[in-house]
Amino acid sequence: MNDLFSLSGKTALVTGASRGLGKAIAEALALKGARVLCACTQPDGASSTIAQIQTAGGIAHELVADLADEQAVRHLADQALEQGPVDILVNCGGTIFRAPAHEFPMEQWHKVIAVNLDAAFLLSQILGAAMIKRQSGKIINIASMLSYSGGITVPAYTASKHAIAGLTKALANEWAQHNIQVNAIAPGYFRTDNTAALQADEQRNNAILARIPANRWGEPEDLAGAALFLASSASDYVNGHVLAVDGGWLAR
């Protein structure tokens, strides 16, 4: 049997590839043979990711776009397609803003929704149209534990991640017939910039650890296996699924 997890000859676009979860996913896809287009917000923002991939013998290129800017997102999709067919799209770029709901600034609401939801939909729409023509493709959205619960002082982030779970299912319903698998990964509590405030809050940190059966925060590399599964032919009959990678958080 051929290697079900091989990505040789495939091209992947990964947003948020400069650090954290996106960096780990980009590196994992490259290790299995994918050429990875690493999208980031600032020029040279993905230099560390690209260097790591190239050192390991992989191929990677940087693309730059502000995911809060619709025209920049459209340009990102066009740039990616100019380099050839995009077989795998990983919508990992995201942002968060913390404030009590009754004081939450609307400008921050719009930014979080634009980055976390609008950009994911627009990239899926543009690249998905090309995948439909080829009758093949993989789209992986990054959901969250807050796709299931409400969180505290993060109403925009929670709304965006509930929406990402729904969008994943909606696109899967339409595109499964075209041999396009659309799924999501819902990371538990991982050590990233987005959770820095929680890690620094001793009370919240202890409460989170007490809820995780694995008794530790996730590390970005813990997402590698899930991403490879959903990006490869091993998941060809998996569609519209939100895969929790949470150390058992949801089970407790």
C-alpha cells in the first residue's frame, strides 16, 4: 500500500505560518513532501518557518497578506494560484482580543471576525473554486475549544470559532461531491501567543490544567499528526468533521 500520509507533489497554502500552530503545521506538511506556501502578515515574518523547512530538505515560499484586509486576502489567493494548483489550504491565521462584552470595542470585533472568519471563507471560496475544477482538494480550518463553549471576555473570538465550525460543515456539504474534503481541527489549550494571558494568570492556568486529563498544555507540534491526516489521502472519506486535539479536555 502506498504511503497514505505522503504529500509528495502537493502544494499547501498555510496562513498564520510565522509562528505557533501555523508554523508547526507548515513544517509537518513539508516533512511529508508538500511544497508549502507560508502566509504571514509582515515581510520575512515566516523566515524562521521557511529556514526550518529548507534545513530539513523541504520546499517553502513566503507570501505576505494582512488577513484583516479583504483585498489583501484576494491578492494572497491569486498569488498562491499563480504558483500552480493549491491542493491543500490550511486556514490557521487568527487573532484574539480580550475585553468584557459590555465594553468590547466594535473595531476589535470587526478585526477578529475579519481575520478569523472572513479570510477563511474568502480563501476557501477562491481556492475551492479551483479545486472544484480539478475535482480534488483538502481544506483544513482551525477551530477551537471555543467552537463548543463561550469562554470569558472573548466574545468576538468565540463567535468566529463557532462560525468556523459551521462553515466547515457547510462547505463540506457542498463540496464533498467534488472530491474536496473540508474539515477542521479544534485545538485545546496550547502554548501560543493567543493564550499567553491565560498562561500568565495563575488561577486560570491552574483551572485549565485541572480540566485537562493529559495534565499539560498542548505544544504546537501536537497538531502535526492531525494536520497530516486531514491533508492526506488517509482522510479521503472524512468530511465536515471537527477534530478535537485537546488532551482530553472535552471528555472531562
